[in-house]
Amino acid sequence: MNEGAGSTARAVPINVDSLYEKHKTVHARTVTGTFNNWRWLMVWFTQALFYGLCWVQWNGRQAVLFHIAERKFYVFGLVFWPQDVIYLAVLLVISAYALFLVTAIGGRLFCGYACPQTVYTEILMWIERKVEGERPARIKLDGQAMNPRKFRLKLIKHSLWLLVALWTGITFVGYFTPIKELLSELASFRIGPWEAFWVLFYAAFLYMMAGFLREQVCKYMCPYARFQGVMFDPDTLIISYDPERGEPRGLRKKKAAGDAPPLGDCVDCSICVQVCPTGIDIRNGLQLECIACAACIDACDQVMDKVGSPRGLIRYSTENALEKHYSAREIFAHLLRFRTLLYTGILLAIILAAAWSLGNRVPLKLDILRDRSSLSREAEDGRIENVFSLHISNTDETAHRFSIGVSGLDGIDIVGEREVDIPAASSKTVALSARVEPEAGKKGSNPIFFEVRADDRDEIAVREKASFFLP
């Protein structure tokens, strides 16, 4: 492998010829085994979470809802507003560092087990196998000219694919428009234009990506396949073929000549290639097309069991482990290196800071706008008056009565509404005036502070700065 991005990074080789040759449909063979079970467990977990979470209720509303129309995001007991975009940035940073950490430790584990492209490809391929049969039957069917049987099977398969894609699109939009309202609108054909667009767009996107493009997304479209090389080093766990054990490869003969050269453990059955969802031969070394799904490990282990050889000819290992013959304990020890410890430390620090911020977050927001039509005016009592609009947002799950106060200049007082009732997860705009004696401050702009506090909970309070203009 070539050096890249530092002394420890490794560039993943690219098969240049594959970029120009005609695409060949990959008919992946069915495989069973430990890693296949883990992969399907992740499919069930991620899809149960995705399809089910939008139906969970919390305080009489949808528990997780990013309500675009109301500009409010609900996550169980938390209510976020557009001003809370910082938490979205923190979430993206956490996701990025988590991906860096997982990649530095185990390569493309996310791709092989949790990536939506992998998950939905697995689901649609499972439907394909149930309708069209196993790998030989699918290859034979695709090679036939169109006939009534082929048309019927293809129609059933694509109809089921479209049903999965459509329900997935509806569920996706159900996180931005309440799912019950969305289904009611669909049933009565009153769905809005943007909801209809995104349901159909997401459904068509899934149908095309997971049904037709499949491995081509991982090979040519996914940027992660390109930059993963700079995130690997010789101690990163990857799907590895052991050439010392496997070579020279060849079929075993019952009556081999006594002077025949000894063969390695690889019987050259090519089953590891047949089960690969991206159609690569892992025996050629690490390739950017490898998504670390470990299907080849399960397949090879079964072959080794049949020929009476030890498992692990293809296994999760590292470059250094293969070269220096590390034990399992030594491999684990090298996983805890500076890079992974640094990523872990940064990730934990960000998570703890975000958790502390959320735990101490005041469920009250205050935005102040002054009347631009007149900076100041003299009131009937001789005092100077400035007009303000206070936009108060109650982000708590319960309603509160809030008291409004002002300070910053001697004798400053509020003329107008001093108390306001705001329902749970709602906001209200209050127009009021602040008045002071003409000699209370200097001419021009003077800093003042508006204070809003919940009458029933003293800890729910905010204090925002504003400017009072004296002529």
C-alpha cells in the first residue's frame, strides 16, 4: 500500500480498470453466520427505531418531531427553536468524531452494518431472493428473454420494492409533519405540495439507490470510500485475507502425487467473491469497494469447517498483526493507541459539555426589538419613552406566567403589560414602553436590561440587554 496523509495513514488501492469496464450485475450469494446475524440485528434495530419512533407519543404529542411549519423541534421532553441551531452543530461534530473513532478502530464498520445504503440494500435484496430465488436462479432469470414468468416475478419484486420505498418516504416526512396528520391528508388526498414532493422524492431515491445502483453507490458515489484511507493506519482492524496461510491456493485432490507442491488453506472456491455485496475478491487485499460487512468471513469459515482447516483464513485483523503475527491480546492493545485515545477524549469532552449545557438549559428565550419608527418620544408625564417588542418563547413542557421587569437606568419603569401567560412550547410577542426622566442618563444610547421570570419557578429567568435612547 502507498503512504498517504502522514506517516501512519494508508491509501486504499483503486482498481482503475473497474472504472472503465461495463457494469456487471452483482448477484450476491446468501450467507449465514455470526457476522451475518449481527448485520441483520442492526437492520432490525435501525429500522425499528426509524419506523417506530415517529409513533411514540410524549405529553400528548409526537415524541420526536421536527415541525418545520411551527419552527419547533421536539425531542421527547426537549423543545428546540431556530435559535438553538448550536445544538445541531454540536450533534454534527459528535457524529463526525464518532465516525473518525470507529474508522480508526475498525475501518468501515459503519458502512457494513448501519449505513442506510447497506441497510436498505439488504432489505430489497432479501425481497429479491424471496421472489426470484437464490443466486443461480437469479442469474438464470436475468439471462432469459422476457416471458410471462419473468414478467410476473419482476412485477412482484418491483411492486414490493416500491411499497417499502413509499412507506419509508412517508415515515421520513412523518418526522417533519405529524405522522397522523400526514396519513390523514394522504387518505383524503389533501396532502400539501411539499409533503407530496418529499414523500415521492425519498421513495424514488431509495428505490433507485438500494434497488438498482446498490454497490455502485459504495464504489463510485460515496465520498467516505475515498477519504477512508487517510483515517486508516497499520493498526486499524480491516477485513484481511492471510496469504501466508492461504497461498498457494488450489483445490485438494484425493490422490495427489507425492511430489506435488504443498497447497495453502485456500481451496480457491471463490465463495468469498460470490457472497460479497460489492463483487470484489478480498484475497487481492484491501480495496476501497470493501464495506467491511464480513460476509466473506462467514463464507470462508464455513468452507474451512468442511475441509477441516482452522477458521480465520479471512478475518478481522490489522496490517501489523498479519505481518508481525500478533495475538488477539496484542491486537487489542494496539487499538488503544494515541489516535484512538485522542478521538475518544475529544468525543467524550464534547458529549459531556453538550449534556451539561442541555441539563442547565433555561426553557425560556427572549428576543427584543425596538420601534424603528421613532428612537424616543416625550410622554404626557414629561418622561422620555422608548417602545419595544419582546418576543418571549416558553420552551418548557408546561405553561407559565411570566413577569417582566427592566433595569439599567435610575427610575426606569415599564408602561404596559407586566405579566403574560404563555402555554407550553409556545411564544408570544409583547409590546411595551419603557420610560425614564430626561436626566436619568446621558444623551444618546444607554444600556438597559429586560428581565423575564416565571412566577412559579425562579430558576426560569433570562436577562437580555437593550438600548434606551435619550435625545
